[in-house]
Amino acid sequence: MFKNLRLWANIMLGMGIAITLAVAALTYDNLHSMHQVIHDAKRAELSQYAETILVNVAAETRLARALSALVANIPDVQAHFATGDRSSWL
């Protein structure tokens, strides 16, 4: 098949195939690299969200401890707790 073509046609066909293979290889590599970059960005963002959630949970824990200590030091609450009067707790 290639013997029937002229020399310049064989050269152009070979270069066309080589360029097509190079473009295909570079496209595959770029898509793979973009996938990796996107994966890393998602992981970093999720890690940041997880850290923010942990900080917020710690802050709420401190607030809950402070409020429980405040309520536990109220004399009326201590009296109702000592008598076991659960209906007045609500």
C-alpha cells in the first residue's frame, strides 16, 4: 500500500501518524495529571472541612461544660436535684 505512494506522501503519512500518537499520549498524560490535581484539591478541601468541624465541636463542648457548671451551681437546681424532683427540671 505504501509502495504505491510518492515519497513525500509516505513522509507526510508517517509524520501525521507520529503527531497523532504524540497528541494522544500528551492528552492522556494531561488528563491523568488533571485527575490527580483534582483529587488532591478535593482531599485538601475535605481535610480543611474536617478540621473546621472538629474545632467547632470542641468549642461547643467547652460551651456545654460551662453551661452545665453554671446550672449546677444554681441553688434552686441543687435543691431540686437533692430531693430528686425530676418534674421541676424541665
